[in-house]
Amino acid sequence: MKKKVIVACGGAVATSTVAANAVVDLAKENGIDIEIAQVRISEIESNLPADLIVTTSKVKRDYGAPLITGMPFISGIGVDKTKEKILEVLNK
């Protein structure tokens, strides 16, 4: 079953592209079929429902879907732990 992942940042261009590519690669490596919606933070709600939301900005709102920070894909710090969290959600 295809999983929907929303990847969001302030402008839906630079950092979300890096995070989206990382999530797509991770899913492919693990045989998970995903659909990516790359959006601005302000557009998350209009792209729901989703199985997972990955943001590169701080978000405190509850959208009713697991929310994981994608900043490690930008900073390079904590990437493995972030990948584990993403896989945990997508493998449910």
C-alpha cells in the first residue's frame, strides 16, 4: 500500500527538496512505496491526510499524523536516528 509523506519547509524549495530526496531514497532502499507531497509549512493542512509529515522548520501543531524533523538531512547530524524514526512510521 502506498504511503503518503508530506515534506514541508518555509518555501517548499531548498531544504524540503533535500529532505524529500532523502525520504524517497530511504523508501526505495527499504522497498516502501511512497507518494511525496513537497509543500510549504502553511500548505500542510490542505495536503492531509498523510501517513507521515517531515518538516525542516519547527512545527508545534498537531496535524493528526506523525511529525518528524528533517533537519538532520540538512545538517548531517542525527541522520541515522531520523531514518530509523521514518522507517518505524512507514513500516506500520
